[in-house]
Amino acid sequence: MKYLLLLTLLTFSQIIFAQDDLLSQIDSTETNQKVISAFKAMKIVNLESTKLTSKGELYLVIAHRFASVKDGIDGFFGLDNAVTQIKFVYGISDKFNLAAGRSEQAYDFSAKYLLKSQVQDGFPFTIVGFNSLGFNNLLKESIYPKMKFNNRMVYVNQLLVSRKFSEKLSLEFAPTYFHENFVVDDFQDNSQFALGFGGRYKLSKRVSLNMDYAAHLNRVSTSIYNNPLSVGVDIDTGGHVFQMHFTNSQGMHEAGFLGNTTGDWGKGDVFFGFNLVRVF
């Protein structure tokens, strides 16, 4: 836990936009010399991006991951089974967001906050902190009779560092620490570390190609889990933006896709999914 406390102290670490001025917000390069819109959604694919909501905005986020496509027509290419996450994100200010979500895997409460903005001809990066407190929803007392409430707790700390290199290209680096009070597998540590990488490349005014990947740093060689790799597109329809993607992880909470990814791109074991967000 000392690592958790240390990182928390060090880092205190969509798909719908406001409909009236969506494209101008996405493509603006600077406001008072601050570079904005490195990413147009709050997630790249699975990884959090450095985008925050504006003050007073409420986002409803619905994320969907179908089952693996490897079963072919027998499973209707994954469409027969799906996992859904519902999340609300509210902008306390332009620099501080709070969120609450629920999926099959976890209940999740998180904070996301701006630490430093990229400035044109100045500071080269945008730095955002992200902290999450989750409750593992898969740990059932019917399966683990001695399960206590605190055994279900999951902590996530991330530092999101992005740079907008041009109007087309943005990249992000995300060092991550997460701790699960209870892990099912003996070969898996409670405290885990990962390095996330992601990027966005605009293909046209309304379409971008997104990709993210996370390398787990202290997973044992005998682990059954893989590193998550996700590829997708963002499509802007003027008032709505849809994120559609393929990923080898069906999990959507950070501990799920960072620590428990079971899919394998090399074996065709991937999941189709999308994120859908509405702003109020």
C-alpha cells in the first residue's frame, strides 16, 4: 500500500460533444496559446485520454464490448454476448472532472484533473492526473464465502501525458499503478504496474484512426493474461461522435483490461465494441 499512497500523493494521478460548435472545438489549435483538442474523446480506445469535460457539462457514457469474434457464426461473431459499462462524467470545472460508472466487472468512482497544459512555442505536453476507486463486481459471496467488502476494492492511479504534434497527430504516454486487494490467481501480484501508449491520427475532417496499447510490467511469465491492444475509428456526424473499435480485451475498467486481458490478436481472439456518449 505504500506505493499506492506515494503515487496518490505524487499524481492526485465520448463520444458526444456539445452539438453547437463541435467541429470548431475539435480542430482549434490554441486558446490563449494553450494547445487544445489533442484528443476529441475522453478515451483513446480503452485508455483515458487527456481530454476533460467543460465546467457544468454532464456526459452519459455507454461503452459496449461484444464477445470474441473467433467463434464465428456459432456466436454470431460475438454479437450474442456483450458486456456494457454505463458511466456519468461531470465537469466540476474545466480542469476537474468526477465520474461514476458501473459495468459487469466493477463499480467505479474516479477523478480526472488537469495538471499542466501544452502551450504553443512553450511547454510541450499536456499532463492530466487520473485516480479511480473501484469495487470488483465479479467477486461474489456465493463463490467466495469469506469475502469481505474491502477485498473487492481496486485502486488505479495514472499520469496521462500527451502531445499534439499537428492538427492530424496526437500521442499519449500513460504510466499506471493499480492495486487489487484480492486477486483470484496466485501468480498475479496485488500491486501491478503498466505503461500505456496511445495515439490519434485524423484521416479526414470527421474521421480519425485511434490506437492504444499497455505493457504490463510485473506480470509473471506463466500468466495466462496478455497486454491489451486496441484499434478503432472515431466518426463525427456533426452532433455526435461514435468510437468503434476492435480490442483483445472485453474488460472496460482499468484493472480489467490492464491486468486481465485474455484475448489474443494472433489467434483471432478479439472483441468488437463501441463507446457512445451523450452530453447534457
